Amino acid sequence: MTRVLYYMEPLLEVTNLETHYVSFGGARVVKAVDEVSFTLNEGETLGIVGESGCGKTTTCLSIVGLLPPAARIVGGHIEFAGKDLAQLSQSEMRRVRGAQIAMILQDPMASLNPLFSIYTQVAEPAYYHRSIRGRSLRQRVRQLLDAVRIPSPAQRMREYPHQMSGGMRQRIVGAIALAGGPRLIVADEPTTNLDVTIQAQYLDLLKELQQETGVAVIFVTHNLGIVARMCDKLAVMYAGKIVEAGAVRDLFNSPQHPYTKGLLGSMPKLGSKEKLFAIPGQPPDLASLPSGCAFHPRCTEAMPRCSTEEPGEIRVGGEWRARCWRAEPQYGQSAKGLDVDAAVGS
């Protein structure tokens, strides 16, 4: 599957972002996001993958300004449409969030208020950020519900979240995200709680809406099949860092980092009877990382220097980069890739 997109200047540029969780009294510091950098253009989709606890969600919360009290950005820049979001006050960030950047969470019930009708919740961003009022607001809500394929929108917008199925609630959250007319949607594992059929319908819907509106998307997921289907670029995170990033097709066909290879090797393939690969060991404690490369205790390709020297970013080609001493600074050098078209089918 090939998509032809035309990009202008980057919409979002994250540069050396560092977000830490600090315990009471500062006795324990967790480097949840460590020197993370990437760019995202208008209309483009970036996938972020990695095991639980690798920093994916914290990266997203840093961008939208919704970090918990124990977390804070200690370094780097988040440049969005000419503004450094990391430097904005909470009141300034509230004017950006919803109007220009929206977020879709994994659990729709964490986003929906059970005490308010669907109409009230979908209408709120359009009311506050787009100053839509009266009959125009009601028409806007109906259009949004219709756009996310909610049947009988005139009836449904009078109902409440508990009256909806899980798939419908997730689509309602999508309508809320679109209501303010954002330029960027951050989707943090939005399909995890959906069954396979509803998941496929939701992904098709999100893709269609993106093509119609030109909104950029950051898509956090554990499912590499979703990445192959939805994303233009991929960032692989491990222990708070991006260990490999580049075009989806490049990383699937010729992964450079052993962690990327492990994730791809653990992905089931249609028609294959091969035993799935399991990455040995467990992710490290982010407050007490091993010396050298954080992945070396689990790496099947580790060399002596991997335990003592942390690799920097090696430019494989173009925007493709990897943090690995074995990475080759040219295309097509690694073995054991995964065909991206086959991955879409999986």
C-alpha cells in the first residue's frame, strides 16, 4: 500500500525532549523521556512503538501539556506551528489544546463524562475554540457524529456514554477530538479495547478523516500491523529513548537496531508456521539503567563495547537513524526484515 502525500514545513518538531518523574524529596528520578527528537509534517502519521514503560505515553503527554504532577519537562523543545509548547503557561496551553492539538486516549471512558450528554461533550470544543453557537453548534455536532459514523446522530447526541457500545464511545471521542478543528491528533493506543472487526472499521474511519481534513497524527500502539496500515514514519522507543526511526517501509524491510528486529520477529505472519521470536529478559528500571546501551543485557547481537559505551545516533540514510553500534550508514544492510505489505494483511 502506497500513499502519496505532499508536505510543507514541519508542523511539529520535537528536539532533545527530556521528561523526568521525580519522587517526593527528589530521592528517585525516572528519566521517562530522554533526548527524544522527531519531526511531523502536515497530513503525516507517525507511529510510536515499544514495550510498556518505554516512554511512549509520557512523550505524548509532554506534547499536549497533560503531564501528572510528579513529571516535568527538564530539557528540549517542542516546536508546534512556530510556538515552543514546552515554554507555554498552563493558560496558554489550554488555548492550544483542543483548538490545534487534540488527544484520543486508550480508554474512552477516561475522556467521557458520564454526567453529560454526548451533545454537550462534542459541542464543548467547537463552542470554546471555534465560537460556534446556537443552531450552528447543533448542526456542527450532528455533522461530526455523522462523520465518525454514529447512526441516528440526532437521537444519539441526546444520550449518555453508558448507552453506547465501546466502539461507539471511541468514535465519540474521535468526534470530540475533531470538534475544535485541530492540526494534530495524538492517539494513544485508541484501538486496544476494541475487538478486531471494530478496530479495522475505526482505523479505516480515522484514515478517511485524515485524508479529508489533512490533520497530522501521532499513533501510539503495540500493534505493528496497525503501524504498517496507518503510518508514514515510525519511531521505536526503548528505555526512554528513540532507538530507531525512519520511514515505515525502511524499518520493516531492513531494520538496523536489534530491538526493532526483535519486535518485528515477534509479529505473527499470515501463512507462516515459524515459531515467534521472544525478546529475552525484561525492560530495565528507568531509574537505574545499565551502563552503555540500555538494551545490551537483552541483545542477541551485543559486543563488549555495548556494555560500556552508549551509542549515539547513526544516520542510516535520509531521516533514517538508529542508536546501535552495528547500524550501517547506508540502506539495505540488515537482514531479517518484514515486508510492509504483508504486515498490513496481518
